[in-house]
Amino acid sequence: MRKSLVLSFAMLAACSGGGDDGNGPTRVATVAISQGSASLLVGDSVQLAATAKDGSGASLSGRSIAWTSSNAGIASVNATTGWVRGIASGAAAITAASEGKSAEIQVAISPVPVAAVELSTATLSLTVAGSAQLTATPKDARGNALAREITWATSDESKVRVNGNGLVTGVSAGSATVTATSESRSAQTQVTVGAVNGPVIASLSAALLRPGSSVTITGSNFDASAAANLVTIDGVSAAVNSATPTQLLVTLPPAGSFACEPTHNATVSVTVNGAAGTRQQPLQVATQRALVAGQSLMLLDPTEVRCNELSQTGGRYLVSVFNTNTSVSSSATFQLRGAGATVLNAAVAPNVTSTVSAQMTAPQSSSSVAALFMGAELQASRQEALAHRDRLERERALFRAAAPSLRARRAASSSVSLQRVGARASLNVGTVGDTTSIKIPNINASNHCSNFTQIRARTVYSGARAIILEDVAAPLAGTMDSYFQQIGQEFDNVMFPIITANFGNPLAYDAQTDRNGKILMLFSKQVNDIGRVVGFVTACDLIDPALTSNPASYTSSNLAEIFYAVAPTSTATGYTSSLQNMTRDGWRRLVRGTVIHEVKHLTTFAERFQSPTADVLEESWLEEGTAMHAEELYSRTITGATFKGNTGYGAAAATGIYCEIRPGSASCPADRPKVMFDHFAWLYDYLSSNETLSMLGGVGSSDGSFYGTSWAFVRWIIDQYSSDAVFLKSLIAEPHLTGVSNIAARTGRTYGELLGDFSLALALDDLPGFTPSRPQLAIPSWNMREIFAGLTADFASQSIFVRSPPLQARALAFGGFASDVATLRAGSAAYFDVAGSQAGKQLIEVRTAGGGDPPSSLRVAVVRIQ
């Protein structure tokens, strides 16, 4: 169904703020930061908030805050969001400034403390004069390795000695404890020294060990029986396939048996009769990934998601972790962990400081916007979106319940249907001036198919495909004929051809309804009074009560293809659009996009009712997204925007949405309808909270973001894989599949593949300096960055579009990190911008916060930006 608008522009304009003397904006007197000081560990971060206040101490909304750090090498701060990150030990002052006023806090950065020490083995067996290398790794509380000093000690030097590098040597038969200590944390290895010569590892056939591979261990004092040799790599047992006293052929266990760690020196141990020999050998557990700038990869196999390692080539990467679950109520929790390799000695990569959220140059804001197009319209649309989705869900249930019996009864009782259709065709609606009684369903009722208001309507326009009816009791009845005729002609000449060419026939079921070959459009203040809706259609009107098992449940049916919409209520001039105070021009500006949006819904209803096999209506999120698509196609005929034309904000060419919010101003046509603004407003909502919102439906009581996200998903798919007409028609013609299954069938691509590429395209579309190696990483029809920059500039005085671009990736530096995502909704993605100085290969692990396997619905897409 259609989103709509309630509050008037005039009311908002009166509340748009005042100056200190009543003639100008209130000046900022002070700036207050949310806390007085902060203490962080290196690598940790904190979100600061600041508020601009007037002279009386009252908070001022809509004022930009600029953040700076006195020493970015100690503590960095995002200039627009106030996100502070600890870089190195020390202290720095963080300043928030607005309009010449500022405040600052001191931030102290401390080194990450050692929480534990991990030894390469808990037990060790040596022979007299034999030696083995122990490795100790200090780690922080998250399990990340730390580069810290290690102190070694032995409990009995007469039995075991240990040097400052952890090399343990057997002195005499017996046992002792070797302790490794770092910053008051320690770990111990129990060492047993035997008099018998133990195994000695001289070499391994593989310079780099890999899970699942086979390797030959060469040395001495091995047992000739394979089963008598215990071989472990980092404590994980390997299979011994064959043995001689000097060689062992072993197979390493699969990757899942090892902890996900960066490439490092692993302890290879051979134990025979209680005596052990060890050797350090590089082990590579993670799957290796190497990308050049512009290249991307998709990890769609669940077994590939957890443990991956980027080559040591520096640069900058965008990582998208996306949730392929299809239930909007589902969400996943995970942690993205990073660690640097400890064995490779490649050159350090140059530092990269740019971020995914690079800003575009925005057009200058216009003062005419505040007087005409206020945020109340958008807020009303956001609040109503879920109500429309709920109504569509009721239509889906109605179709599931009624369609099978209607088809069966229609086949068995076609004469009854024809008699009723003949009676309906005799109603006086076909000639201008005719009057008739029409029922308006009460869509707020639990069963709107049997709850209605009856009104009397006059035919104002009768064209090739549209009959327009006006409620005779409407406030401006009899004075709106020219407006109605213009809309009727535009529908016949522009909208109806768009619908039939790209979606299907909204009159496909006409032979079972009124058989007049036309769509009725009824404009009545009764629709205004329903509240928060500009227009609607319902499948109830396609149902002949006589063909149902319970006719009383369908008494509101007009047995016609009919669109219900609001009527103007005010004779004033201008574009006022509240439902109870709507001018003619304000009404015309809003209702035109609503007409084609709702007729698209009607097309879906008619095509599915007419189908001999269809058993379900389309899922609501996709039905709304494609109805928004109908508006986009209509917008093209007005603005001149083109398929894959990379249309921007349109401040110069007026092909974008610039003129939608200032009709009649300089360079903008007075008759420009509001069509595309909501597409990008809702998409902005999603991109601002991408982890907790979803394209698969609303989350919470006022979330309509899925309107914009589902539209953008469909737009991206058509840009990449099809054309408007081919793709959209095939969606509606499909009788059984819905939602992502329907989309996957149309494209020949899996849902995971589509969602992964789409997530990258949302983040990277028109990113300055980025050239993708595949076209799927862009949205060719729209320049998203320019559009969001334009909205942010135009609405700078209102708290609506507060940052450009709205999508902000989590910034992470190469090396050790752990970023926790508490909620990732189905059909959405979390983004990570990984860059900086690379001392070795970079591990990327997706796991639970506790270190377990990640949720099975998660997949990963990675693109190298630089």
C-alpha cells in the first residue's frame, strides 16, 4: 500500500526556529560534551556526544559539531561523529566546536594489559642434553596476541635449564616446572627429563604447514610402528600413516581442528615412549585471499566464512558481513576479529587514512525549502509505512483464503458471475455527470471486506482507461473538474502504458468484475478521515460475494477495479498537504505518484486472481518495493532521467529530486509531483542504521525503511541482470514463488550472491577514486552519494539528513582488533573498513564473541578499495 502524509508545511514553518531577537537563528552560547574525561586502552574506542546550547542553557537542534584531537597519534576522533579511538599510550585533548564555541575533555590512553600468557605446550619430555623450544604468547582479555617482554624461569636448574628465549634443556633425569611471565601473568610447562634418548626432529618436508596436507618428518629415535608415535601440531593430533626410525609420514587434521590464528610458528611435537622432540614450523590455518584494487570476493560457503587471511600488500579493504536469513524478525550476533601474522617479514605497507564515508560536494541549500517542504511530511510517511505493510499482509491472507474457492466456484457457476457482472455494468459511471453509490472499505477495521461507508459519487472524467469519481459531499465538490481531468488524461496517456508495459494488466480480472475495461478512481474526504493515507486499493473489490462460501464477509466489495484517494479540502493557494487542510496544488503534488503506486498493487491482485494456478500474493516488502519502482518509472517520464543514467540530485539538470522539494522555484517546474523523495529518505533511514534494520520489512512501530531498501535492491538487480519490463513482469507472472525465491528464479543467482553484491554496491556506489573490477559493485541508474549529499545540504537546518553519506563503516586498523555486532538483521549487512600499516598477513575471523563458530546464516563479501 501507499505511504502518506499528515502534517502541514505551514505549521512546521511557524516552528522552524527564531533568533535571539526574534529576527534570526538563535546563536550558540556554549557547547557541552557528554562526559568530563575518558580513559581508553590502545585500540579501544568510545562514542562522545556534544550538545550546542543557547544562553539560557537550552539545547539547540540541527547545529553541526566539529571534533578535533590535540594529538591524533595518541587519540584520533571522527570529525563529524565524535567517535574516539585510542592509538598509542599518552593523553590528548578532544575538542567539540560549534559556531565559534567549544568544549574539550582529556582522554587518557593506556597500553592494553596482559590478561594471560599462553605456552605452546603444557607438558614436555626431554632426554638428558636434549632441548626443545617453548613459545610463550602474552594475550589481552579478548585473546589477541600482544608484543610484550617474557621472563623465563625453572623450578630446578639441576634438572632443567631455560634460557631467555624459552629454549629448554634437560640436565639430569627428573622433572621441573618452567614458568613464562609477562606483566605479572604467567603460564607453566611441566618438563620431564628421561635418561633414554628421545625423538629428534631434524626437518619437515613442507616449509609451510597447511591443514589437511601430508608432510614427512625426518629425524631420529622414532618408533618403527606408526601407532607408537604421537605427533601433534600446536597440540592438535596428526595422523601417522607410516613410520621408520628416521621418518614419519603424517597427515595434518582439517582446518576446523585448529584455532583460527594468523600464519605463525607452530610447535611440531613427536612423542615416543613418553619422551618428546619438538620443532617450530610455520603453520597456515586461514584460507589465503589476495585481491588487487577494485577486486572483490564472495564467501558463500558457510565453511569458508570463519577464517581467512589477506595477503601482506597493504591498502584498504571493505568487509561486508551479511545475514542471509529471510525472516525480518531474525537477527544474528557475531564478532569480527583481526590479528597480524607473526612469521612473515614483508615490508610495512604505507598508512592509509581515508575512509569509506568520504563526502561529496553538496549543492548549496535553498531557503525556499524550509518554507515549502518540511520534515513533518517525511516523519508522517515513516510512521505510516508499517500500517500499509500490515494491510498488505491482510490482503495476502485474503487471497490465500479466497482464491481457490473463487476459482472453483467460478468454473462451476460462471452464469451467476455473468449475471452479477451484467448488473454492475449497468451502474451510471461511464458518462461524465452520472452519479452512483459507491462503498469505501474501512481499511482500519479488522475485516475491511465487510466494513464500509457508502457515499454518492459523480463521474467527472471518463477516458480510455480511467473513470474518475468525486464524492458529491467533498469539501470542494464541483470545483475540481479540471484537476481530475488532468489526472485522468495523464493516467490514460502515461501511467497506464507504464503499468502494462512493465508489470502486467490491472484489468486482467475485469471479465469477472464490472467488464468495463476501465479503472475507477474515487476521491472522497472519507479517505482523508481514515487518517495517514493518501490512497489505497483492496483485493476485496475483486471478489464476487455470491461466489464465496460466506457472502456476508465481502459486503464492501464494489466488484470493480477501484482506487480510493483523498480529496482536497482547502481553497487556499500553495502546496499545503495535511489531510485535513489540503490545497488543490498540494493534493495534486502528492496524489499523482500515489495513483501509479496503488495501480501497481491492483495489477498484482488482478494478475494473481486471474491466474489459474497462483496460490499466493507477493511478499509485502517486495510488493511495496516494486510499487515504488512504478513511481520511479513514472518519474522518468517527468524528469528525463534514464535507465542506467547515474542520475544525481539534479540541482542543475532537474532530473533528480531537487525540484520535487521546491516546485515552482527558479529552474523548477511548478507542476513537479513528489515521487522520488521518499525512496531516498527511506533508504537514508536504512543506511543510517543498517545493522538493526532490514529490507525484508519494518522493525518497530515507525520503520518504513524497507520501502527504500527493497526498491533499491530491485533497481540494482534490474540494472545488473535484466530490464524493467522483463524482470518486473516475470515477478508478477510467477504463480507460486515469492520474495527472495522469486527474485533468485528470475536472475539465476542465489539470494546470498545477490545480497552480498548489493551490500557492497550500497557502500561503494560512486565512491571517489574507486574503480570496481565488476559492474555489480555499483548502482548505475542513480548517483547515491550525490543525492545524499544534496539532501544533507538542503535540510541542514533540520535534524532529518544529518550526515552524507549515511552509511558509516566500522573503522579498523590492520593488526589485532575485535569488533562486536550485537544485532545484524536478516537481509542486512554490517560493514568494516580495514586499513593502516600492515606488518604481516592480516587475519579476518568471523566468530561469536565467545570464540565459537558464527551463525550459519552469515556470509562475507570483501572488496579491496585501495
